[in-house]
Amino acid sequence: MISASIISFVLNELHRLPGIWVYGLVMLLVFGETALFVGFVLPGETSVIVAGVIASQGNINIGALCVLVVVAAILGDSVGFFLGHHYGERLLELKLLQRHRDELDGAMAGMQRRGPLYVFFGRFAAFLRAVMPGLAGISNMHYRRFFVANALGGMVWGVAYSLFGYYGGSQLPRIEKYSSWVSIGIVALIVLTIVGFDLLRRGRRRRKLQARASPPTPPPTQP
């Protein structure tokens, strides 16, 4: 969960900057969160929420913020993917990552089982958001599949958190209380949608198989 003291500090620092610098700093933090493979030490998510708060006060434009955050998220993930693809296991030998070896092994196992779906949902968890692009590159996932899942996740995440800060305004205690539930709610909604479509698809397939397996009805005999 995001600490209100961290949000207050970042909010105070960003308020001192001209609007163009706010855009640039937020993009840099969001980009670096996934491009550097150690983004769990960078306040990318926090900066997006804070920038949304600043936009609600009229200092920057919320539409421009959403677009820039989404672009930075997608580009950062792509850089992280190619770093993982080209440097592979050498990245995992970094001391900072060695402390999280168990989590990395679990994330890699999830990546190999679920592929792009894991990339999409990983965007909404701080640790996975930081390492997922690199792990996708290490696992040799096809970049096109990665890009589609990454772009969809980046769009949902970037717009949701920008608007969360925007409509939350300066209510920092409420932002602290509900910020983690935003990710949970978004993921739950998407999961329910995917499960619903999957159940419908399986039901149609089952009915087709039953129709093929049932013997044809013989024509009525003529007297």
C-alpha cells in the first residue's frame, strides 16, 4: 500500500515544478520503473497518482497526463523486455534481485504457464510490474504477443491511476486507503470478464461435440 507520507512528499516536490517538468518527471519515473528491471524501488505508481492530484488543481492537463503515462509505461516495458532478452540470466545476478530470487522464480513459472495473460495482470502488482517485462524477454516470449498484453495493461493502468489521483483530489488519506483496492478491483473485473467468456466458449464447444457424437435420427419408415 502506498504511504500517505510518501505521496505528500512527492506532491510537495512536484508542486514546485512547472507543468512541463511534471510531465517529464512522471514519464521518467514510469519509464524507469520497468525499463531498469529494478522498478520496485522507484515511485512510478505514486508519481502517477500525485500527478493526477496536481491535474485536479488545474496545474496540468489530465488528458495529456493519461496519454504520456500510457506511452511511458509501454515504452519502459518494451525496453525491459529487450534487456531481459539480450542479457538474460546476467540481470538476475544483480545483488538487488538476488534478495527476491524466490519471487522471481515464482514469477517466471507463472510467465511460462500463462504467458501474455500474466504480463497483463503483472502490470497491477508493484513487484511484478517491475520485473515482468525482463522475465518475458528472458523466457523468449514472442515480442508481438508481449506487446499486445503489455499495451493493454499499460493503457488500463495508466488511465485508471491518473484518474484515481484526479478525482481523489487532495484527499491523501483516502488515496492511501483505497489505492491498493483500485488494482484489485480492476483485476477482479477483468478476471470475471475473461472467465465469463471462457465459460461461454466451453459451453458452445461442448454442445458442438455432443451434437457430433449423437447418432442421427433415422427418417420415419413408410407404411
